[in-house]
Amino acid sequence: MSGAQPNFYLWGAWKSRTIRQPFLTKKVDGTLKKIVLGESFVVALREGGQVISWGKDQKNYCLGLGLEESGQPVVNRDTPQDVEPGKLNDVVDVQMGIEHVVALTNSGEVYCWGNGTKGQLGNGRLDICPSPRRVDKLANEQIAQIAVVRNSTFALSTNGTVYAWGDNKDNILGLEDSECPMAETPAKLTLLQEMRVRKLEVFEGRTIIAHVRAPDADADVGQFETAPVSVEKEEEEVEIFKGIDEMRKAMEKTQEWWNHLLNIKHGQPYDLPHDASITLPDKSSSVGATVQDDLTVEPERLHRAERHLDALVNAAVQELKRTQQIPGTRNVRFILCMFIDECRLRREKVQRTIGARQLVDAKRKSNEISAYSVVDFSENSNEEIRKIIAVTKELQQMLDAVKTIQPVDVLSQELKVTLMECLECKLQLHDTRVELLKAVDAKPCDPMLPALRIIKDRWDSLKHFSLYALYLECERKKLDFGGNDDEHLAYLVKASNAQIDQILQIDKDRIISHDTLVPGLCYDLLRENAELRKMTNSYQLHVLMLYQGKNISGAGVGMQQDEAAEEIGRLQDSKTIGRMEQI
């Protein structure tokens, strides 16, 4: 390479070769962070996180450079080449086995390539892969470390779980089924679940060492015999020492979680121009996503960031619950609460980005709908009606899709409501044009029908709302209510009411959402129906929870019938006053 500079010296035993004198390699135009050596090739990791390779590997295709134009794997390159640029980025570690290569990204993803005939690539296929392929079974895990022993691969997640796959000769993988010859996909090492693993180490290329942090390792700190005359004083000292020890353990865990939090690219605060003077030492090796990144990144990466943040929040909440009953841990709880709030804020930002992206994508679909306009009412009205109905069908599908989007912030919620109002106005305009074309042909028509169809659509949205689907979604997400079924029910009622309130939100913009041809009683009935459904949903959820065997303390848990009844009474009073004014 033209800009190559001295990179590293090499000597000693290299596979089947022996280099007796230090040999200087000048191949790469930059600093290398790590180098792994094959029989006749080199795989290296740049400081910036890009993997490069060069040399010859005709057997296992560990260069990872994909296919030639002829369709054959790349087996020989004299100069360093980037491995999967644009796909394999922000790599923090590279490991090599006998016949395969493993890479770990700073977002916790694991990629493998090379010979997978012994399952060491973890993708469930016993073949050779000439380019990096993600280990999909670990997609929901935040991997912190990788390790390789010959044709066996190991991965350690941030929650202390170890996964292993590949050749299982002599049960090197550590599986419960020691007779299993190989694992084609990552298998959780259940034999290690008694302790939380914090680091993996490979000794002499054939022995695995898993360093653990026992949860009760220091439970006996300060427990010693005391004289009867000073029991109270020494018990107080024991509590102080326990609090200090809990503080130490909490700081270690929080620091470990914080390091993983910094590696989650999406959700970090944006670097605004007026923040240029602010330098945070912890961000030197981690750059957050820009606005443009959030607008163009694949949605799956945003969802993955959300899942990783969920995992951090859940881990910190469990630690907070554990320390709540321990004396002298007020500072511990303070630190954990700050960390939980930080994770929740970042998760909320990711959720806002997902909601905004969904709304923007829905809006862009309008460009795909061909617009039709009536040029001359004297022409064939049947053809014009057919065109309008075709466009109306696509707009209705677009409106239904927008209704399913669940915003998490005020701005996205208002954007959703505005988009729904625009689509409803467009639909009503199309229906009005259809009625006008009917009138031109002296066919039966009703100018009030378009507005009534919009009301019917809102009514159907209320009617088709599924409480059971809401319950199943809560179960799928495995939301933790601390074993309190009353809180579970209250959450479901609140979520149900929020769904109905989204429909009612449009009704508040009366200038836009109401039609002057439709009596106000129709809109009053729609609102009254929504409030009644809030009451019935509360009772139905109560019955559903009891049917599922949940322990609900009282009949009034989660019920909001008083508020709903008050709203219904207000609506009835306003209708009575309206009728009196008409009289």
C-alpha cells in the first residue's frame, strides 16, 4: 500500500513455520490494535474498529473477503483489504481458532467466518462461510467478551451468562450433555448459572477459566463474636461495614453496566454545536449516533438498542430491590436510581426515534399513491368514481397503519394525531367528490354520508380494540411488577385507557375533526361510547386477571368508574343544555 507504515515485528513459531529473527511488517497505513495469525495469512484489527486481512487461505477462507466476480471465494490478497466494510464496523476484539475467525463489535454482536463444519460458526449450518456472518441466536444478548479454543467458540454476556458452540471433543464446551459431539448454535452453559461469570480466560489454548463474582461471597463481613456489654455498638459497626461493602459492590456493578451503556450507540445524547467545549473522558472511545444516523439506520438496530437498554434497566432494578432492605445503603440506592434514570432516558430517546421513524415512513408512503382529480364533470363519472375509490382504499390502509403506531412522547403523539386528521380529511374529501359525481348523474346521493363514514371508522376503532391482545403483549414483554398483581392490573387498565384516549384526542380538535353537516349529538355519542368502554374494559380486565389465576386484592383495583361516570354525566348535561337551547 502506498501509505503503509511500520506495523509490527514478528518472530518465533508461527503455525508450522519458525522465524528466527524479528521480521518487520510494513503493510497497513495506520495503527493496529490486534493481530491474529493463520498458516499463510494475517487478520488484523485497526484502532478505529475496522478488520483487515491479507495473505493466502485456500482451505478455510478465513480472509473473510467474500466472493470474487467469478463467484468463487477470495483466497489470496497480497495487500491488506477491509473485511466487509459497512457491515463489520466498530469491532473491539478478534479471535482465531484453527479453522475460523470470530469478531466482537462494541454493540455486543458476534460475527464468525471460515470453516464451520464442526459448528464453530454458530449459525446452525455445517458449511464454510467466506464472509462474516452474524450469530443471530445472540441477537438479544449484549456480549461483552469472546474466546476461542481450537474449533470451539465462547461468548460472555453482560449479565454473566456464558454461551458456547462448535466442537465438543472431551466436552470442551462444558455442556450438561457431555456426550454431545458438537453444538451448531450457541448453547447456554447452565452448569455455570449458580455464579455470575465476569471474565473468561484461555490457558495454554486448551483450558477455559471462568472468573466469577459470587453474590454472597462477602456475606459474613463483620460477623464476629462480641462481648455482651457492647453488643449494640458493635452491631452498629457491622451495619456500617456492610453498607460500605454494598457500596463497593454496587459501584463495581454500576461501572461495568456503565461501560456497556457507553457501547450502545443509539440513545446517547446528540453532540450539539454549543456542547463542543464539553469533554467527557468516558466518551473518548465511544461516539453516539447523530441525527442523520438515527434517520437512516436499520430499524432492527434501534430495536436491538432498546432491548439492550431494557436489560440494563432490569438488572439495575433487581439490584435496587435487593439493597432496599439492607441498612446503610442509602448512597447505593441513590447511585442505582441515577443509573436507572439514565438508562430510561436513553431508552425513551430510542423509542421516540422508533415512533418518529414509523410515522415518517407512513407519511412517505403517500408518495406511492397516484392522485386523481376530476377534470370535467361532464365526462364519464363512473370511471372517475372508480379511480377515487381505488385511491381511497390505499389511504384507508395508510390510516389503519398510522393508528397502530404507539408514540412515547408528546411531539410524536401530536404528529400522529395531525397525520390521522389529514388522512381523515382526505378520505372525507374523496367521499364528498364521489357523492358529487353521483349528483351529476342524478343518482341518489347524501352529502352527510362522508362525515358519517369518518365517525363510523372511529367507532369501529373502539369496537375492534382487543384487551386480550394487550394482556398477551404485556406477558410477551415479561414486564416485572414485583409479583404484585394489583399493579399488573392497574397497568393494563391505564394502557387500555391510553389506547381509547388516542382516539378521543382527535375529537378535541373540533374545527378540523367535526363536520357542520353532522349533528353534534353524533360526536357526543361517540365520546360517551368511549368513556363507557373505559369502564367495561376495566371490569373485563379484572375478570381476565382472575381467570388467569392472578391474585387481585379487591374489586376496585384498577377501576376508574368514578372518573368515567363523571365524564358521562358531563356529556349528558351538555346534551341536555343543547336541547334546551334548541327549544
